[in-house]
Amino acid sequence: VGLASITEGSQVFVVGDDAQSFYQFRYANLKGIQDLWQSDKWDKICFPDCHRLPSHILRAAQALIAGENYLGGKVNLPPDNGNRILTLQCTTSDIQVEAVAGLIKKIMQEETTGNGKPLTYNNIMILCPTSSFVDKVCFVLETNFSIPTKKRCKPVILEEYWRLVLVLRMLHAEDSLAFREWLGITGVTQALISKIRKEAFGSGESLYDYCNKLTDPIIKGIFDYLVVVKQSMVDLNSFKRALKDFPALQIEEAVFTEIPFDNWDIQNQNYLGSIIQFIYEKFGLFDEQDENTADIAEDDRVLVTTMYSAKGLEAEFVFIMWLNDKIIPMTGRDPKEQLRVLYVGMTRAKQDVIFTFHEKFDGGKRVKHEAMSPFLQKIISFLEVRRIMKSSL
């Protein structure tokens, strides 16, 4: 989805598929995307043709999100080519891993990449509901089947460090994204934040610059304290004291031990940028193009990760496992978000995606076909369900 400004001094906003939105991090959320698209400040230009996915995956993925009114659901569908997504209905949970191992061996022998080159393990990805399943799959594949695996861990930053990053970004570059998130931290309601954002868009100013002119006591207080911290940057001790006093930052002395503030010259123009970069490196907060991801790409092993960590990744063949009811969607989690997680997972595949789930006993009765996730039930006509028993492996 593309957005182009209708005001003088044109801007272009490029908005991704809202059906793939499940991160709240840095406002990369569903409502933020939809609010931006629905604003009357923009001419709206859609690009409804998908050139990345095989037709059977695209059709199934669109059926999965049908009826949810996602912008990403407005896609031109190719003709039905008769292909269906192979879905393994395994008689036990453990058989799923054995079945996937067998299919990996078969795929490696019989298939090629999209450009005709021999497949490597690096062309295969396995997605699981949680990290505990990831550990299980890696252990069984390596121990029992000699299939090399690797894990991809989603970076997690502690709250106090993330708040520090936000403050440093506001000091370093008058960062509107950081300021917007800080508004939420200080108690400003989402309704008011949305209102202020629309007013800033209308004025043609950045959110940071627009808010700097407001008289709201909470917002004015943020800028007042930013000035105090900037003025404290005459020596390191004054700077640290000012950060400790910054409202809602909640910085502890241990943070100054973990982050070497005294490693750089505080008078250097890029002093704040050096600290921000150090924190990003410490917690692995880099884009998909960083060197860590490059190492993964060059390492010939099957990538096993969680469905939540799959965003931004691709593989020729993708396995999505444990797609059972009560697992996907998980109890206590937002089912709409969980549906979007599955949508992201299945659209990682360049050639094919394979689903697995397992039968179970409920009250002494074996539950077979009905044990699959309700999400799979929704797209059952797009699946080829094959029952896998121990004897058929």
C-alpha cells in the first residue's frame, strides 16, 4: 500500500501489509497502519498484485484473512492451479518431527531452488508456536536424523534500557518516533496521541517540532527535562545525575556499569549516537540486513524458529508445526493477532509451505481431523490433509 501527500511539499509514505502487523514495538501496530491509510491528508495508491508467492499459497493466505477488512486483503488473486497445501495429520505429537525430517530428506533429493540450483539446508525453515517446541525440533532433527539446525532468537531489550534509548534518541536527533512512544510511557492517552499526530500532519511539521509548541503540562514537562539533560552535558557526572532525575526513565546505577558512558568524549558531537549504537549492539537490535543475519544466511543449516520471529525471513520451503486447536490460537492470546502470525508464517515460503498438527485424546476419545487449528478449518478447501501414522513414515 502506498501513500502520497496531496499537500504542497510532497511526501511519500509507504505502508506495509497490515495483516502482517503483530508487533507493538515502535508503534508498528495494526491501528497505526490503518489510521495512516484512512487519513484524508493523502491520496491513496494501492498495488494489489503479488509477485512473490506461489498462487496456491497466495489464495490460501487471502482466504485466511478474509472477512477481517485488512488492507492487505485487497489483492488480485491468480487462477486456481489445483495445488493444495500439504497438511500432515499425525497420530501423535512426536511423529510430526519424524514426518518433517523425512520430508526434508525427500525435498533435498528431488527439488531445486526457484532458479534451478540444488537445494541446501539453508533453503528450509521450520516455524513453531513457542521456543520450547523449537528446542525439541532441533534436538530430534540433529540427534536422530543428522539434519543440522540453527535457531534464530528474537532480540529482547530490558525495559529500562529501552526507555534510555528513547531518551537518548530524543536528545540526539529530536526523534519523533521516540517522542511518540515516550508520550505513552508518561501517561498520555492513545486517543490524544492520535489527535496530536493528525494535527502535526496537518501543520506540515514533524511530531517532535509540533509538540514542542504545545502548552499541555505533561508534554511541556518532557521538553523541559530534555533541555535540563542537554545543559548537563558539560561533564559526565552531571549528565548521569540528569538522566537519573529524568521522569519515568527509572534508570539504575547498574545501567551505567553495563553501558560504558565514560568510553567516549562527552563533548564529541556523536557522543549520544555512540551510546545508542552500543545498546543496539548489546541487545542485537538491528535490521534484517545486519551482519548477524548474514552469518545465518551463509550457514547451511535448517533454520528453526518461532512463528513470531519469522517476520522478514524467507525460505524456499517452510514447515509450520503444531497447528492444533488450543495451541494456535493460544489460550489467553488475541486470536486475531494469532491469525496474523500464521498469515505471516505461511507467506514466508517461496515455493511451498507444509502444515502439521497431531491427533489427541479427549475424554478417552481420539480426536482426529477436528484437532487441527480453527484457522486451518477456515481454509480447509485449500489443504491436502494426509494422515501420518508411525507405520507410514
